[in-house]
Amino acid sequence: MAATRDVPGALGGSRILEVPEVAAEVAALRALLAGPGPKLLEIGFDHGRRLTSTAQASPGWTVIGLEVRARRVAELRAWAVERGLPNLHVFRLDARAVLAGALPAASLDVVEALFPTPWPEGKARRRLLVTPEFLGDAARALRPGGLLHLATDVAWYAELVDAALATAAGILPVAPPDALATLRPPCPQQSRREWKCERDGLAVYRALRVRA
Ligand SMILES: C[S@@+](CC[C@H](N)C(=O)[O-])C[C@H]1O[C@@H](n2cnc3c(N)ncnc32)[C@H](O)[C@@H]1O
């Protein structure tokens, strides 16, 4: 399976999903998505505070994380085994490549990307997660009525996200905070970055959309 289009700067390249070990991971991910019950995908979970807390609080949900940092993936896999959490699954995969080709349509109830990396100007900028293409991929992967949750504390990134959302098809604005309380499973923990923003009094831009 390959990404349906070129994904500039993707970890391992745009054709990474065809590499056998990666293909096995993607197959495992797809098998989870074919299973019963509601499903949440968090992109870039890093320390995994929200992912672990959600999986603990909502055993009926399948809670999936994608992260490019190998160490974080290993830590969370160990944590899931230690705590006996069969509903928590994490993969070392570039979310942009995965969403561009590997996810069945309408297979997710929630997609979250909190404080995605604000790649600096220059060559790395092509790795920015939230682009018009990403929003199209996320809309496709969400079931009708499913929630897209984005947040950043970086002003220029918020402007880019706003501009991309303004032209995005298939996702509609929804009034916070109701959407988080009703469409997302409970999560007693803030993400690490969210917690830091609150501690340091940094403004957080948040966008909530539902799949039409
Ligand atoms: C700024 S950190 C935010 C972490 C966490 N969500 C929080 O709110 O504290 C962004 C995370 O996204 C991960 N990341 C960046 N690009 C990614 C991609 N294309 N796919 C998956 N994870 C990615 C980074 O490794 C990093 O852990």
C-alpha cells in the first residue's frame, strides 16, 4: 500500500508504507480499524499523557496513537502491557503518510493533533502536519459526525490552520466545549504541551470540526 500522493519530507519517504516491516504495522493498524466499537486516533502523542488517560478512562474505545519518535512508541507499548490496557495501540508511523493512503474511509470517530510540531522555515517546513491535503485526508478517515480536534500555541501555525480550514470540504465548525464533552471520550489529563501553556499563561488556538 502506498500513499495516494507524494508526502514531502515523510519519515522514510512517501513510499514508506510499502516497506515490509512498515506494511506489517499498517496492516495491524487497519485490522484495529476494522474491529468493533468507537475509535480515536491521536497524532504526535509524545509523552502520551492524553492517550494513556483516555484508554484507561474508556475501555470501550480503541485508542490509537501515531508518533515518529521511536522511544515514545516503545515507552507507551510497555506501559500498555504493564497496565493491562488492551485498547491502547501505538505505532511508529508518519501520520501524514498514513492518512494519505492507509486508512479506510469513515473508520475513525475522533482524530486529534494537539500542538503539532511547528517546523521552522526552510526545508523542514514541508513537514507541517496541518495542510489542506491533511484536512482532506482526516475528513475522509472520519465517520460522519466524527470529531477533528486541533490545537496549537504558535500564532503563525494557527493562521495557517485557520486558512486551511476555511477551504476544507466535508468538515463543519462545531461549538466548543460541547464537542469535546460529547464527541470525545473522557480524558482527565491535559497533554504535556497543553499543561505547559496553562502554566505559562500562553494562549492556545483550538479548532473543532465535525465530519459532515
Ligand atoms: C510539539 S510535540 C506535541 C506533543 C503532544 N501532542 C503535546 O501536546 O504535548 C509534537 C509531536 O508530534 C510528533 N510528530 C511530528 N510530526 C509527526 C508526524 N508526521 N506523525 C506523527 N507524529 C509526528 C513529534 O515527534 C512530537 O512528539
